[in-house]
Amino acid sequence: MPRVPFVARVLALVLAMLALGSSAQAQTTKPQSLHILEIDSDDADDQAEALTLALRSRARSAPGWILLDTTQSLSMMTAALRCPQRPDPACLQRIADLLKTDRFIWGVMTRQGAGPHQVAVELHLWARGKPDVVVRETYSDNLKDQGDDNLRKIASRSFDRLTGGPSTTITVHAGTADGTVTVDGDQSFPLKQGVATFLLIAGAHTIEVKAPGFLPAQQNIVANGLATQDVNVELSVEPPPPPPQTPTSPRKLVMWGTLVTGGALLVAGGVLAIVFEAERATLNNDRANNYNITIPPGPPPRGMTGGAIQNPCLPFAMQPYYVPMEDASFLSSACSAKTTAQAVLVPEIVTLAAGGALATAGIVLLATNHKKPPPDGAPTTGLRDIRVVPSMGPGGASIGLSASF
């Protein structure tokens, strides 16, 4: 029996191992079959047909998938099975049984009103024993050619989102903070030293970065389907919280209210007192103004004392003594001064009395306003208390201020 050369045996062993490896790889990467039903529409047939053809073209070029030829449309299947336009789970099961498939894509397209001239499509991937996957897209209704680049991008993005691939490694860079990155509101990934890495399927996503000491930052991204993609997020430092507001006590409101109101009334009363004294001086001066007055002979008439006029508001013809018409002008001035003085006298007394009472009450409240001492261990720096200290003695009275720090 001839001997087999050693080199030949080694070569045969290597070839056998390669064959086994190829067989195992073929088994692990076995493509999955898929039907794509023609998208149903009542008012956008051309756009629905173009998107259907673009989806089928994408499925033929996608690794790991085998597109099974079918001329069936969703409307034909639902009509044959007496299902609604949007089939329920039972009808979807019957459609899969009729197609003899484990998975298929179906969808419904509608126009989005007359204004924006857009169409909206809702695509579903039904897989036996798995939850339904839904993708929605809205785009311009002028995309009616399956070869249009924009439509092909929409079809590729929709197909990848439905089937879960291809995946992109996303690396988020957010300074040096530690926190979390939330994707689409449900998936969370740790952020360490400002870096977070995770996988996302191609398509649009929303990420939110949260880190202690920083304001939450939200950013919309589009996973491009390539191997890796970097996303930079700028975090803003969270401002310090506002200092706690200490509510003003009713006692303080009353205290300062009485002080301010009393002071204002005292000022008003002082102004009225000045007016009263000025008018009274004018009245006294005009009363004594008896020059060029012809005094009848004999005893002084009634109402006249030493030549002074008692009531300047009487007409000159009714004065108790003779006043020539050319000398009667001072009577008008004296009467005006008397009227003004009488008008301001009562308000002057009332405002001065009320102002004095309120100011006194405010001073009493201020003098008895003692702040509570700080708790044990609390810092006591700064001005803590001001007191008004009245004092009385044989030599008089005084008011002093006392402050504590």
C-alpha cells in the first residue's frame, strides 16, 4: 500500500477545515425571506407604487435578505380575505398563511391635505411570533419615480428601520461629565468622563444628555448607517438655585406701613401749617391796613377796634365805617387770605394728629421688634438687629438707636 505523503495529508486536513468553516458560516448567515406587498392608497396611487418599487429594490441589495417575488397588493389581499384596509392581527395571520411566509412588509399611504402637498406613509413589518414594527414617513408628493435619489433614501431608511439594520456605533462626546444618555426616551446608556458609546439603527433619533451640575441637553441626530459616527453635545453649567425667600411678617408690614404713612401725613400737615400761617399773616396785615380810610367823627363804629377791620369779606359798602371805593382793593386780598386760612385749618389739624399717632405707633412697633436669635452654631456675622430706645428722665426725654452685630 503506497504511503500518502505528509504534505498531501496536511493539505487535505486544511481543506477539510476550511470547508467546515465555510459551511458553519453559511449556516449562521442564512438569509431571511421577505415579501413586500404593494402599498395601499386611496388618493396617492403613483407615490405608493413608486415607494413600493424602491423598497423592493432596497430589499434585493440588502445583505441577509431574500425578496420573494409577489404581484399581490395589500388591497387585493384584504379584499380577498374580507379584511379592513388596515388589517387586524387575525387578518395579518391569514395573509401570511396565504403567502406561505413568515414575514412581510405592508403599508398604507394618504395625502396630507392640499396645503403642503405631502404624502404620509405608515409601513409595518409583520413577523410570525414577533411584535409588529411600525415606521412612519412624510415627504413631498412629487416623488413618483422609484429611481429618484430622495425616494431611494426614504426607502432605504424605512427598510433599515423596519428590519433593524444596519447598525451604527454612536459615540457621544460631552466634555468630562458623568451622567446618562437617553435615546428616543426609552434607552439609557452611561456617560463616563464625557463619553458614551452605543449602537443605533440607521435613521432619525433624539438623544438627551443629563449630568449632575449641568442643564439637560437634547439633540436630534440621524444615524447614517456607517460603521461609526461621533456626536458632540455641549453642556451648559446649571445656575445656582435662588436664595430662599424669607416671607415678610405681618408685624413688619404694619410697622413700616404706619411709619411711612405717619411720616407722609406729618409732611402734609406741615405744608398745610405753612400755608395757614402765611395766609393768616396776610389777613392780619390787611386788617390793620386802615390808611386813607375816612373814620367818621365820634366814637369808633361797631366792628372797628383801633381802626382795624374785623371782617374784610363784607362788601366795602357794608363796612361799619366809611371806606372809599378807591381804597377797597385790600379788602379782597384780606378776604381771600381769611378764606384760605379757614379752609386749611381743619385738614392741618387732622393730618398732623393722624400723622403723629401713626408715627408714634410705628416707632413703638420698631422699638419692640426683636429678631429671634440664630440657632446654635449658625453664623452671626453682619447686622442682625436695630432697635429704637426711648428714654425719659428729670432733665427731659430722648430717643436713641441700638444695633447688634
